[in-house]
Amino acid sequence: MKKPGMIHLFLPVMLLMALSVLAACGKTAPVETRLIRVGFSQLGSESDWRLANTRSMTAALSEENGFELLFDNAKQRQENQLLAIRNFIQEEVDYIVLAPIMESGWEDVLQEAKGAGIPVIIVDRQISVEDEDLYSCWVGSDFREEGELAIRWLEAFLQQHSRAGEPLRILHIQGTEGATAQIGRTAALEHAIRRHPEWEIIGVLPGEYTEAKSYELVRDFLKTEQDIDVIYSENDNMSFGAMQALEEAGLSYGSDGCVTIISFDAVHDALQLCLEGKINACVECNPLHGPRVSALIQQMENGKTPEKRNYVEETLFQADTLTEEQLREREY
Ligand code: AHR
């Protein structure tokens, strides 16, 4: 069984010894560094967030940074992710990085990775496994807290507009069922509904985090129901789709409109719309995990055990306080 980290620690020591012998003889030798082989199973390319995440990962795990990256895009299908991981095991990579489409269904394949002695790092969404030793660590967002940020904003917004306590009709556009981002953001809304009997969810649409799906679902929904106060959309791309459908139906939205839009991710285009007052509030979900994953691998290479769960700090942007400067500073 391969012991993680051992080979990489051993080789540099041997190399140093060889170099000192050569130096003592007054000769020099070309220094060869071994690349760390990483297999990265990305769940898909469903959103602007995901594209930014892939860019961050591939840039950080580049050859110049000492990595050989085996990248696989699973096109939003868990079975493709399982195939990719099995392929990485065959390839005897040093590390497997997994951005899982959903929380369940990983036990068997991760058992195989463990059997092969390959450490697994989970990024973005989480996995649900009985044996927590099946993966080394996770880095990503606190999705429940993102939802709570959105709800706190909505409560304050209603208060500010003297609408607290009034009936509120919410259209909920959900991300991929069973994904941590969906579970956390949905839980925050459902929890708020229990606290606010005057709030009502008038529809739950499975938008799968894509603009096209959300557009179609909202367009069809609006054919029979147009009395909507709030759209709670679990990512920016689904908000874009919803906004297009609202426009086509002749419904106004945003700061000066009838429908309040709450969105998640805060990618550049969404913040531009927020600045223009078309999205009322946008909760940040940070996709720049590449350097974080690279740092976790370096820790393991140095024989350290990283923290099991690594949360990223995030904020909320709102139309009435967002500035041009904040938008310019946006990296994704
Ligand atoms: O898991 C993070 C979510 O996945 C982002 O909110 C969404 O845009 C992406 O597809």
C-alpha cells in the first residue's frame, strides 16, 4: 500500500545528498523536481461560478507550481465522477480532488481510493459518509450561513420598507437536489418560513443551477401565477434565467420593481446587475479554491494533517450600498 507523502519526502532528501556529493567534487547537476500528480474531478460547468472555480483550480495546480493535473469534467453526472475517480486510482495519482455533485453515493469509490493509499480532498460541496476517514479534508463555503445571510437581509429590507408582518409570496428556485449548496440555502429559507407564518412559498422550481432550466421553469410558472413578491434563487445563473422570464412576461423586478430578487454567488455579471438595481441582494459564494487546495496538498506533503473542515468567509452585497469600486475589485 502506498503511504501518502512518503515518496515526496524521501526523494528530495536523496536529491540533496546527491547534489552535495557532486558539489564536493566541484561538479554541478541539473536539478530535477518531481511533479505532484493530482486527479481533479470537477462536477460540471453549469454556472459562471463553476467556470471561475475550474479556472482557479487549473491555475493553482499547474506545472509551473509543481503539479501534473489530470482534469475531468463530469458534466453534472455523478456516474461520470465515479468513473473519473476510478481512472485516477488506475493512474496512481498522488492526490484525488473531488468537487462532488451531491452529498451521497461516495462510500464505495472512496473506499477504493483509501485501499490504494491515495488521499482525497473534497472541495466546494461536502460529502456525507459514515467513515470520515474516507477523505483527508474539505474546503468550501458555509452554505447554510449563506442562506441565513440572505434571510437576515430580507427581514431587514421588509422592516425598512414597513412591510414586516405583511404577507409575502416567495418563488423558490432550487439548485441541484442533494448538493450541499442546495441543502444549506434551502434549509435557511424553510427555517425562516417556520418563523414567519405570513411568508408563503408559492412554488419550488428545480433549476439545477443553470440559466436555461431556470428560464424555462419560471417562464412556464408565470403562465399561471404572476403574483410574486420575492424570488429566492439559489445561484446567479438561475437568477439571470428568471429575470429574462420576468421581462418577457412584462413584470418589473429589482429595487424599482415589484419582484425582489435574492441571488447567490455574486459573480461579476450578477454584481453588475446588483449595481444597476436589478438584483436586490447577492450573497457571495467564493469559488477561488485553487490556492486553498494547493496549500492543503503542501501541508500533507510536509507530513502535516490539515484541519478536517476549512470554511471560507463570505459576505452579502446589496443594491443600495454596492459600489463601482467593489465591482472593479471582483476577481470572478
Ligand atoms: O456549490 C456551489 C454552487 O454550485 C454555486 O452556487 C453554483 O453556482 C454552482 O453551480
